[in-house]
Amino acid sequence: MAGAHTAGQLLTRLDARIVAVVSFALAAVGYGLPALFGGAGFLVAGLTVAALGIGAIFVTAFTASLGDAEPAEAGLRSAIVNTFHELGGAAGVAVLSSVAGTALVVARPAADAFSGAFTVGAAAALASGLAAALVVPRARRLPTDARPMH
């Protein structure tokens, strides 16, 4: 929720592209912490940072896609964003749990058995950030007195 709220505020001042790239970078750093360092502290810190980035990504995706939508096409755009959020989440869980499950079978449970899954998550977030830098439009900023759209 903190990431979503922060993104809503940032989108009144910054282009959606910048917020999207920074949000994906946060998610990548968050997944990278437990991938690189062991221990419960890095796991909690990493997942907290990743959650901030992911929350911001959701708000930025909706704002970038709906910010300039005509009323006649807003429903379609919203449906497309929702569909890809669901598909992306399902695919992400499937891939990461497959990587983690394979590691558990081999490592029988070692503390760092999930580092491969976190590495894949960090790589996916970095790739998504690069894609966002290339395809997210420089959406017009919301007026400073406007309410964030989430």
C-alpha cells in the first residue's frame, strides 16, 4: 500500500515512464537482496522493498494506460491492464515456484534454496524495467490538486 500511495503522489510530479522504471528497479533490488545474501533479515528487507516497487508498478500501469483514455475506450484499457496483471501474476508464481521447488528437491531444504527463484524474479523485474523505459509513454502529469487515480 505504501508503494501504491507513493506512486500516486509521484505521478503528479513525474512522467509515468520514470515512475515505472524506478518501481521495477525497486522490485529488482528487493528480489536481489535475498538472492545475494542469506538470512531472515535480508529476506524480510528484500520482500519489503520488492513490495514497495510492485505496489507502485500497479498504480503506474493503470495511470499510464487510463490517463489519456477517452471515456469510450477507458473500459477496454482497464480490462487489458487487469488481464495482464492477472496473467503476469499467475505466470510469475508458476515460474518462481517451479524454480524454487526444483531447488528444494536438490538442496533438501537448505536456507538458500530459494536464491535461484529470487534471482529469476530480480532478472524479470530488470527486464520489465527496460521494457517500461522503451514503451511506457511520457504520460502527462496529473494536476497537483488532482486525486491520484487508484
